[in-house]
Amino acid sequence: MKRLLTLTLVVLLDAAMFAQKFPANIYSGLHGDFHVQGIAYDHQRRCVYLSVTTALLKLDLEGNLLASMTGLTGHMGSIGINPDDGRLYGSLEYKHDVIGDNISRHLGIKNDTRTGYYIAVIDLDKFTRLDMTTDEVMTTIYIKEVLDDVNAKVSNNGRELDHRYGVAGFDGVTFAPEWGKRGGRNYLYVAYGMFGDTTRTDNDHQVLLCYDVRDWKKYERPIDATCLHQSGPKKPRAKYFVFTGNTNWGIQNLEYDPHTGNMFAAVYPGAKNQWPRYEMFVLDMHVKPHKAVLRGVEPRTTATMVDLVKTGRQSADGMVWGWEHTQGSKGITSLGDGLFYLSETGVDSATGKNYANLHLYRWDDVTGFTRE
């Protein structure tokens, strides 16, 4: 018994020491006209990166700005570091919907008339000073699969509609092992964004593409927004579906957590009345994918499904588990040992400029995220 108490005390002390390494809050400072889209913690350099739609920021843990990349005219969303090559990857969209047109109008620029979806890759060894250009630190890879689904015509409830599965683009990105395995090679997972259309039935799944990026050097190109390239893989390694009920713009941020071995998906809540307004889902990476029929999709389609962890609140039909009133849609990054930073954004009333606070949280499978 004495040994058990000693070991328990050591574990608690270790956890306390780990928590003390991270401040309870990191304030970004005022950073411009667009809100933070995603965040990533760099264990090697002990700093954080913030994607701010058209810019990328590098801050130390006291909130001091160390480096920045400006000049993007597309929408950079969720970001994550590849543990295998140490580079930062993020989703990057050039499109002409309400989001893309708002960015172009605000910046006073005109992009290529074509739509393009890319993974942006940032060389963090070169990302060392303020006001760097994209050509100095960034390359891009074209993701054809997203555009194929965006451009598809489908039938739903007797209507011909645009956008297979209701896909609007993509946003969430993270690196994780192969689904159903703990450890091993890391793969890139990217998550679709979905229109929050309450009149269609085929937009109630989240869609994740999986890529092996080891040979992506051959695809990498600088980005020219006036003449978009199409250098990238023809198909993903795998395409997964998870039934969540509809959300507004799909998975905003995706984060694999090695501590739990699960993937966290932060969303804007949907408006369909049959489901609670979930803002966070936990995807079970311990269970191998399985084949199932996609609910509400026409014609009848069998696809590769993954499961939600049965944690949080259960929907009335018993099909969906999730969490309400949870930060994370503007950025979530795993720190280890159950700790996370979740981003909360705001606008300064005096200047109209955006800012973000990265708050330290601890995850528990029963209680969810609690502020440290």
C-alpha cells in the first residue's frame, strides 16, 4: 500500500510539473481583419503557429510574435505538424463562393477564375522572421479529390443538386497513424467542409481523405493565385465517412491526440432539429474502419465508415455522440498528457482588429474539456 501511494504521488507530481510548462493563456495580440482558423504547437521549438486566413503567425508561449508569413489571397484553415518531416501542413482554398469572394473583395485582388484546393507546406526551419513571403517558405500540393466532389451533380429527394455529399470545400487537417493502429507511419488526414443545408439528406456525414505524403516532394509547387497549378495526387489513399448529423461548414479543425489515440473534430453546430447542437466530436481510431451504407445518399452507396467514441451527449436516435458548448472550431492543438490549447477569438472594439486567446484545457473522457 505504501508503494502504491508513493507511485501515485509521483504520477501526480509529474502531471503537475508537465502542466506548469504551459501558460494557462496565450494572447495573440491584434493581428488584422480575419480571425484565427487553426493552431499548432511545435514541441521541438516550443512555440505555437496561428493560421489567420491569409497569414501565418509564429508566437512563443508568452505571446511574442517571432515570425510571420503574409501575402496569401486564399483561405488557409486548419494546420498541423507532420512528426515525420517536421514541416507544417495546412488546408488552402481558392474558390468563388461567399467565403472566397469575401476574401478577394476585402483584399482588393482578383484570383484565377478557377477553383483550387491545396495543402500548403511550410518549411519551419526557414520560418524565422517577420513579413516573409509565401515564395520564401511555402509550397503547395493540389488536392483533386475535393474539387471532383465539389463539382459533382447529384440527385436528392427528386432534385438535382450541386456538390456530392453537400461538400463546400475542405478545412480540418491532422497527422495520425493508420486507422485502427496505434503508432507506426503517420498519414495526412483532411476533412471536408459541408454546407449546412437543412433541405437535403446527403450532407449528414463528415468525410475524411487520407494521404501518404512521403513522395509528395515531386508535386510541390509555389502558389500563383492568378494561375493555379494542378500538381498533386490523383486519388487519396483512403476515404472515410463518419455519421455525425449535419454541421455548418463541416469539420473546421481536426486534431489527433497521441495521449488518447483518438481524433478530435471541432465544428460549427448544424441547424437540423433532429440533433443537438454539437460542437465537438471524438473519432475512435482504435476501431478499424468498416463498410456500411451511407444514410440519405442517393443512389444507395456503400462506403468505408469510422466510428465516434461514445462520450459526451447521445442524440435522441442513439446514432451520434458529441459535445455542446465546446471551443475548438477556431483552433485546437494537442500538447500531450491530456492537455490541449483551444483557441477563442474576438474583435477589439477600439480598433476592429481580431485577436485570439489560446486557453489551456485538460481532456477527460467523462467530463470533456475543462479549463486548467
